[in-house]
Amino acid sequence: MLVLGIESTCDESAAAVMSEEGGLLSSVVRSQIGSHAAFGGVVPELASRMHLSYLPACVREALAASGKSLDDIGLVAVSSRPGLVGCLLVGSTLAKGLSMLLSLPLVTVDHLLGHLLSNDMAGDMAFPCVAGVFSGGNCNIYAGRSRLDWELLARTRDDAPGEAFDKVAKILGLPYPGGPAVDAFAAGHDGGGFALPSPLCPSLGGDFSFSGIKTAVLYHVRGMQGRVQLPKEQWPGLAASFQSAVADALSRRLVDAARETGCRHIYISGGVAANRKLRDTLQMKACEAGMLAAFPGIPLCMDNAAMIARAGLLLHASGVCSGLDEDVSSRSELGFVEKRPVTKDCTDRSKI
Ligand code: KG4
């Protein structure tokens, strides 16, 4: 049996074909970054319209690259939360259409579960573990008891780290998306030497807040609130200090969470997991604590449909099957205890 994965939560349209054993036959990602860059961020309406034209082509390309046809597909998996609702509706409508047309079972997937399981595609994940999803819209740390059993331990109270990278890049006059731009701009400046507020505030009980550090960068660049306006030559150092503070806060919280839950394995995923400083800092802190840190390769950190196919397969194997009436949502439910309806005969659409 093969699964067709479909992803459209934000600004990447993607499709993938995976075997029942988890072997990836194809993965196609069409990024919309070029179209949103002019606006300095993702424009939801534009993103939805672009999914409409990109997604069917992604599915065709993924099938062609796998050497398979729709007749070979036995399951359709689609991300249905969290994300931009208009974008989610495009992917979910396509998946439901295919499911109905071909009488295939459908499984809707929490995008964050997909990100967590992207670590499982490089090698088997070890459990129990602690894992973070750090992206443009999400900042969550989970305790993992098994591939489908996650408990939310910490989250952000405002921005996600990717969003903070994007906003800081804008302040520094760097292009969108800001993460890779800040990463490159800060290269060679190590810690940068600027004392910035940590996103890990003791008053938030282990949660994160990125508003203080973002504002501090703005004040340095503009010379506001009693600060001297920084000359442009010092901006790469400021970017390095911002990146170090974010990497330090995320890594410290992950190691603390692993210590508190008594596990040795730490994983990160999502676009920000591509950040070199974060990867290095986490490796170092985990090693000091006698723990093991791992992360997916860079392409799997970004939004993709392979991780959705993987999560869909596991959910389906555990008895989950989604109805055609299942809605999309901007919010994740992962870690608040998954309560999914189980339909015994997944191919009988009359029962759903
Ligand atoms: O997971 P993702 O592809 O999409 C979602 O947001 O769901 O993540 C995109 C985010 C963007 O905010 C981007 O700036 C950030 O990940 N990002 C990075 C890096 N590469 C991408 N942030 C920091 N360092 C990077 N190297």
C-alpha cells in the first residue's frame, strides 16, 4: 500500500509518495517564497490562491517521480491544522476529492506531528524523548512517549522563533525569509557581544516570549529608549547576539525538559531547526548533560509532504480514519491528548 501525502499549511505546496514501510518514493515541494518576499512576509490570500495552482501539479509530479499512478495509492494523508485556514482548505479539499473519487481512506494530520516525525525519517527516533517544533508559526516543546503519544510541555506566549527571525531580518534590512538571512549575516560573529533579553523568561513558568528580544534589537538599530544608534558595521554582531540568545534559550529549555522528564534523547524540527547556531548550541548543551541531540537534514526541517505521509501512515495503522466532514483549524491539538474518531471500515464512505 502507498500513501499520498499533501501539505499546504503555509507557503509551501507539497506532495509525497511513501511506501507502507516508510520508504520515501518521491517528495515534491514548491515554495511560494519568491511571491511573498516582496511583501516581507506571507500574504494569506495570495498563499491560498497559489496552492490552488501549485498543489495539483505537485501531486502529478510526485506520482511521476515515484513511477506510480493514482491507482497504486491506498491512503491519502493531508495536513489539516495548524496553519492558514484558506491554505489548509485547498489541501484538504483536494485530499477529500481524491479520497471520494478513488474510494480511498483519508487521514488528516496535525502538521506539528509531521514535523516531530521528520526526525524519524533520518533514523529511528528513540523514546521516551523531548522534542521541539520551532518554525515560522510554532514554538512548542513536547515530551514524547511514543510516535503518536506527545504531551505539550512548553510553548510561546507571543511570536514563534521563525517569526522573530523574520521580524529581526526586516529591522536589519535583510530579505524574507529572515531565518537563513540572519544566519548568513551573523556568520563569523559568534556571540556578537550584545546583552539581549532572553526569550526564556522565569516569570513565564518555562514558556517563551520573543517580544522583548525583538524590541531590544529594534531599539539598538534605531537608537531608541536611551540606546545609541548602532552603526551599520555592528549590525552583524547584533544579529549574532540575537541568534545566540534564541539558540541558548531553546536549547536550555529542551535540556531542562529532558532532565525533568528523565530522558536522554532530544530532537528538534521545523524551519528554525535549520539554524546552525541552534544546532551547535543544542549539541553542546546536550553533550554536557550526557544527553543525545538529533535533528533532520535541512530539507526535512522545512515544510514538506513526506512528514505528513509518514504521520498519516502511523495514524492509519493505529486505526485512525478521517471523515469527509472533518474541518481544518488554525490551531494544533497535539499534546492536549489526541481524541480521534476511529472508524473500523475506512473505505466505506457511507459510514462517515
Ligand atoms: O517550518 P517552516 O518551513 O514553515 C512554517 O513556518 O511552518 O519554517 C519557516 C520559518 C521561517 O520563519 C524562516 O525564517 C525560518 O523558518 N528559518 C530559519 C532558518 N531557515 C528557515 N530560522 C533560523 N535559521 C535558519 N537557518
